[in-house]
Amino acid sequence: MELTTGIFKAAENIYRNNKGSILRTIVYTIGHFIIAITVLMLVADVSFMIALTDAIVEPIANSIWYFILDKWWASKSKN
């Protein structure tokens, strides 16, 4: 029980300290899913399932990159 409580408290602290970056990252990721599926289906003429798979895997990597970039950018903007 203490371990679970500790994990939830840690997650809450991470969210509270990074709320803006996390919310922007989620919005960016959802938009990227939609754009990637659409482009793959139109340009590469692949099925929806193949487009969906690629559209999920690739933006997850991009969203992690964006979060790191946003945190770095925000730290430089304060100076």
C-alpha cells in the first residue's frame, strides 16, 4: 500500500511541476496521430491499420522528443 501511495504521489508531483508541457505534448501527439494517418493513407496508399500502427509508434517517439525540447526551451526562456 505504501509503495502504491508513493508512486501516485510521485506521479502527481511530476504532473504538477510539468502541467503545461504535458498538456501541450498530449495535444501535439493527438494532432500528430490524425495527421500521420491521413498523410499515410493519401500519399503512401496504405491500409488504415498500417497507417494507424505507424501513426502511433512514430509520434510517441516525437512526443518524448518534444517534451524534452519544451523543458529545455522553457529553462532557457527564464534567463
